[in-house]
Amino acid sequence: MKVILKADVYKHGVAGEVVTVADGFARNYLIPRGLAVKATPGELKQNAKLHETVKLRKAALENQLNELARQIDGTELVFGRRAGANGKLYGSVTTAEIAEELNRVTGVDINRRRISQVPLRELGHHEVPVRLGSEITPILNIIIVREDELKEFLAARAARSEAAAPEQADMPPEMAGERIVELIQEAEANTRSLEAGER
């Protein structure tokens, strides 16, 4: 008997699929439990409309995810943590903390499970991919500094960005982007030199 599955059925198919099953299995198990309906012409027509609606909703969701991915790509998040002399953290920066900080900084609230599960357990700069959308894989720039140096780091970064703002106003966009990369590299070098001083 041909039936339209209304729910995923193990080893038979997923919801919305038209499958052929044994008559007894359909009459005694699938149909009484609401897992399927008989594939009549009317039901097939209704199922086709449902498939179109689902396709449109999936496309709209994918567009939203791709827009969010573009919005958060390259976002820099800074964490202050206690660490040993060798730069190893006492603990780690978790995906839940990254998701919370991303929401605070950008207003984008994503599920922590979409953030790469690689544990961050060292001071320095880390690039963390996020599984979001299909066009690009956004990368979050996570900077972990010593807890007692966090205020100084943020103040220095703010001062650099203020100093760079007037310079960038006169620059073409591609040169302004290069200047931002230079500033990030300088910040990383400063962080490494601070770490070396601690050792």
C-alpha cells in the first residue's frame, strides 16, 4: 500500500515522503498511530502543497542564517581569564560564554552548539568557526588575556581605534581594511610580549 508519512518512521522514510509498505503494517500500525495516511489523489495533492510551503520556509530560513553569518564574521570578542605562567588557563572559555558575549556585543543570539567545540585553554588569539548558513563559515576572533590585564588591553584597543578613525576617514576602503589588520597584528604582538614578560 502507498502511504504518505506524517512523521519520520525508522527504516521507512521521513515526514512528507510517499512510500510503499505492507498493507498490514499500514492498516495496523502507521495509520492508527497517525504516522501516515493512505496516498489518495486528494492527500497527494495536499502533500505537494505542503512540500512547496516547506521549501519556501527553508529558503527563507537559509537566507536569514546567511545574513547572520555575514553580520558576525570577523567579530572580535575579548575575555579576561586567570592563567598560569605558561599561558595555560585555569579552566577554559566555553561555547556558552562565547555565545553570551556574542549576543552582548552584536545582539545576535545563536545556539552555543553552532560554535566550534574546540576548547580554548590558552592565552592569545583564537579563530573559532561557527556553523551558520551555507554561503560562508563565519569566524569569530577570540582574544584571551590575563584577567588583571583586561582593562589595560581594552583601553589600549579603544585608544588605537580612536587614533585610527581620523586616518581611516581619508583612506580608500581597501587601505582602511589593511590598517585594521595592522592594528590587530600590533595588538597580538603586544599580547605575546606581555605573555613573554610573565614567563
